[in-house]
Amino acid sequence: MKNEPTFVSFKKNKEKYDAFITINGFFSSNDDLESLLNKACTLYSSYISKMLALVDVITAFRSSGRPLPARKIWQLGDLIFKLVNELNQLSLQIDGVYGHLERDLNAKRKWLEKVIIFRRYIPEERMIPEHLNWGKCEKGTRRVAELIQKGISPH
């Protein structure tokens, strides 16, 4: 595998995604590009499906007026981390990850940034108190996540 990841973009084509790489990525790749891009599309499609299912759960909590468990947000962030890591193992990096997620999850960038910050600072879901709802974390996400990481329950 190469040291420098090749940038990849995904575009929805009916019910599946197509992958695109830069010309530089094309010429610098020693891999079987068709196979590599097929793997990337399969990975991306799978993770987007899982994320969309979780976004539906999150939306249902919000619509019902019930408090949204902070763990649901962490789970979404974890899926994003796993997608990025698995693509990195293929020496690929999403070109504009926020743009892709905004488009494919129909989510706002600012919210996605909070999701990723929350996951970045809390390495394990079990660290998050089960009773903690996302409303307590949304403002000051990093500060709250740092408290949780230190084992301090936010109020």
C-alpha cells in the first residue's frame, strides 16, 4: 500500500454510489483500480446506509419530543470514524468528507462537526452515562466530551 492516500469522491447513481479519483491518483496507483473503487463504493454505501438508519432513529426521538440519548450521537460519530479508517486502510481518503456527509445524510455541517467532536474526545461509548441526553451536550460539545473523557458527569 502507498503512504499517501488517494482522494476519492462518491456520487449517488440511482441506488448505488460511484467512486471517482483524481488523475494524479489514477497515475500514482499501483493497485487494480476497478477492484479498489468497487471496494470503496461497497464500503461507502454500507456505512451511509447504517448512518441513515441511525439518523432516522435520531429524527424519531426529536419528532416525539423525547430526550435524545447522547450515545446515539456518539454511535453516528463512530460510524463516520470507522468509514474513514476503513477507507484509509485502502489508501483512500474522502475528498471533502463533510460535503459528502451533508449531501448523503441530508444533515447540516455544524451538526456533523459536533457529532465528530463528540466522538473524537470520547473513545468508548460505555464512557457516556446512559441517562445523558444530547441536549446537555450540544452546546459546548467539546467541553462536555472532555468532562466525560475524564470521568466527570456533565450537569
